[in-house]
Amino acid sequence: MNKELKILAIIIILVGITYWGIEPYAHSKMHPHHEPATFKYEDLKPLPLKGDAKRGAQAIQNNGCTGCHSIKAAGIPAPMDPVSASASYGVNPPDLSNIAALIDKKFLANFIKHPVKAFKLEHKFGANRPFPMPDFFGSDQDLADIVAYLESIAKPQEPRGAFETACGRCHNLRYDKWTVIGPKPKFKNEVEKADFELKKAKYEANLKKYLGTTPPDLSMFIRSRGPEYIRDFVENPQKLLHGTAMPRVGLTEKATEEVIKHLEHVGDRKKEKREKLGPWVLAYFVILSILAYLWKEKIWKELH
Ligand code: HEC
Ligand code: HEC
């Protein structure tokens, strides 16, 4: 009996060292520490004025936004299909209906005023390589009105909608049949399929020319990098991948959580099941150990 307790104690100590000593150490080496995301966008100035949504509806037309962006909630269609848009701008400008439900208000105003700075892409775009979305030269009141208008039409977003609007113009999500030109439809025949693949390839080629690199398919990133990395990366890509072409898209903390929820749903569908099963497996082992111990005791008693 005494001997067994000693063996048990040694095992517990060894497992403890591995679990509390080596694992966190290895983790800190593989995932170096950085400041966690705050979603405050402190380098940007808040809008000093209060906007008026009614005036904003007019201002957004007057300032040419709808020459590039659709606003489906207001019945304004996209001026071009995604492939033609990517040929002109490098990427398909997102629909603006729900953008204000995802993007931080202060960020949104700063982005409209001077997109490259808010995106933190000054190392990629400048005087000799203009960014496709022009700076805003209207008044601060017009700017505040446009933001108020976008807020007034935005509907809260489900995880999938958040991903598609915020990330879907650059990233495929193969496991969810999402492509950079939209959801992959059911094809009636080979010609339809080839046509779709060609459009997708053309869009991707334009995107690569625009950003200098192909954004990866995000199906598996939730598993390879984990949710904390993605959260911190989205809030400020430059902090984790200095010099990257991935823009800081300015999501609110809530929208980022929605996007991560979608990536978890797509890339790790078994997670919930696995976590529910855990306690049962542990209980099974505990009961098994007790039974094994009682059985052993019984056998030894008979032998002595
Ligand atoms: C010449 C075309 C063009 C015009 C005009 C234009 N945009 Fe854009 N806009 C773009 C493109 C292209 C993108 C996507 C850039 C990217 O993802 O790299 C974009 C992105 C955006 C985004 C998404 C920002 C983010 O954080 O993801 C918002 C919001 C936006 N535009 C609002 C506006 C508003 C408001 C106006 C009018 C004041 C406007 N745009 C005018 C081309 C345009
Ligand atoms: C305008 C295009 C664009 C948008 C919009 C965009 N990304 Fe990216 N993303 C990129 C590019 C380009 C890269 C490749 C970066 C590199 O290798 O330097 C990238 C890389 C990534 C990576 C890999 C990072 C790594 O460590 O390798 C993740 C994760 C990611 N993006 C998540 C997102 C999420 C989540 C969103 C939406 C909230 C999003 N991206 C929106 C262009 C974009």
C-alpha cells in the first residue's frame, strides 16, 4: 500500500512539472508575448461633431461613395461585378449597408477621411502608388453626417455576415464554400463550374497585384493560430506581422468575436462536442481506477 502511494505521488509530481512547468514555457516560446488587443484605436482622433443621418444619405451620394460601393439596404446596387471591380481597384469594395455594425465609429470616420492611415498601410501606398479609395475632402460635418447615416442603416451582424463583410473580399473560406467573389453556388454543369473558377482566379490575380501577396484561406487558421492570435492580429496586423499587407480593418471588439465565432464554427466544428465529452471521459477513468484498485486489493487478500 505504502509503495503504491509513493509511486502515485511520483507520477503526480512528474505530470505536474510537465503541465505547469514545461507546457507554459514552451507556449511562451512558440507564441511570444505581445500586448493584448484593446480595440481603442488610440492613434486616431474622435469625430468632434454630431452627425445627422438624413443629411448623410445625401452626402454619401454627393461624395461619390456609391460610385464604388453598393448599399443594398438603401436599394443601391453595386456599380460593377466583383471581378471588374478588382480589375479597377484591386479588390471589391464592400457593401456599406452593415459596415457601421462592425467597424468602430471613430475608426470609420478616420478611415473615410484618410483610408491608408487608418488601414496602417502607408508602407504600401503613397504618392507614387495611390490607394484605390480616395481621401475625403468634404467638410467635417459631411463626414459626421455620413457616419450617422451608415449607423442608422446598419443591422447587427451574425457571425457569418460579420466575416463576409469584414474579411470576405480578401479571404476564401473553403470549408464554408465561401470565395472572395461570393458564396460558391451549386453548379448545373461543368461549363458553369469552369466559368466560376475562371472568375475567381482572375479576382485572385488582381488581389495579388494589389496587395503583393495572396491572402490565405482562413479555414484552418483558428486551429493553427488559435482565437487569441486572430483577435490580436485583426486589431493591429502590423504589431504581429511587421510590414504585412493585411490592413487594420477597424472592427469593434464585438464584431471581432463574431468573426472568430464563425471561424471556430467552420474550422473546428467538433469543438463543442469535444468539450462536452471531456468530463465524461475523466469520470470514466476515475471509476475505472477505483474498480481496478478494489479488484487488486481483493486478489492480494486472497493470496496472503
Ligand atoms: C474609387 C472607389 C471608391 C470610392 C469613391 C469610395 N470607396 Fe470606400 N472602398 C473602396 C475600396 C477599393 C475599398 C476596399 C479597400 C481594401 O479592402 O483594401 C473600400 C473600403 C471601404 C470601407 C471598408 C473599411 C474597412 O475598415 O474595412 C468603408 C467603410 C468605405 N470604403 C467607405 C466609403 C465611403 C463612406 C465613401 C465615400 C465617402 C467611399 N468609401 C468611397 C473604394 C472606394
Ligand atoms: C484587403 C484585404 C484583406 C482583408 C479585408 C482582410 N485580410 Fe487578412 N490578410 C490579408 C493579407 C494580404 C494577408 C497575408 C499577410 C502576409 O502574409 O503578410 C492576410 C493574412 C491574414 C491572416 C494570417 C496571419 C498570419 O499570421 O499569417 C489572418 C489570420 C487574417 N488575415 C485574418 C483576417 C480576418 C479575420 C479578416 C477580417 C476581419 C481579414 N483578415 C481581412 C488581407 C486581408
